[in-house]
Amino acid sequence: MQFVLARLQADDTVLDIGAGTGRWSIPMAGICKKVTALDALPGILEILQENADAEKVTNINPVIGDWATTDVESHDHVLSSHAVYISPDIVGYAKRMERSALEACYLVMAFLAMTA
């Protein structure tokens, strides 16, 4: 998270794909101009809004929808943290992120080492 936060500027916009309860959206909103929090689950976005309200964060725009089918405008930064796993096309998912990012995109995934 610190890697991403260090790259944000006050005038930046961020798209948080699979925003969930705001773990990334809220800290990013504390730095940049606007965060669009995209999530397919309306209930989870309600929790995000409650969490943002508790932190007195007012520059998050929650959007209900999934990354594969929801049209969103380009943003300076595009982030997906642990949301790609449900996509049957990870490469297409990442390419769409890249096309939507004016400056940079960040794809956060778990790495599991397997031994034989």
C-alpha cells in the first residue's frame, strides 16, 4: 500500500476496482482529489461509505458494478487489490486496467509458493 500511496498527488484521481470496505480507497482519498470505488456488491459499498464517514472522508464516489461490464471514465491511477481472482481472463482484465489509467495501474495479487 505504501508503494501506491507514495505515487499519488493531490490532483490525482483513482479508480479502485473491487473496492470492498475501503481498505485502499480511504487512505488514497486522504491524498488525492477523488477516488471512484467500484464494487459489484451494494452492501459492501454501504460499509465502505460508513467507514469513509467515520474517517470524515468525503471524496469517494461509490459505483455499483463489476469491472468486466461497467463503463467508467479514465483515471490517473487504477488499482485492483485482490479483485482479479474472479476474472476468467486475467490478461484482459489487466489490459483494460492499463487502457483506463492515464498515469499508472497497480494490480495487487497474492503469491503462493508451491513446493513438490
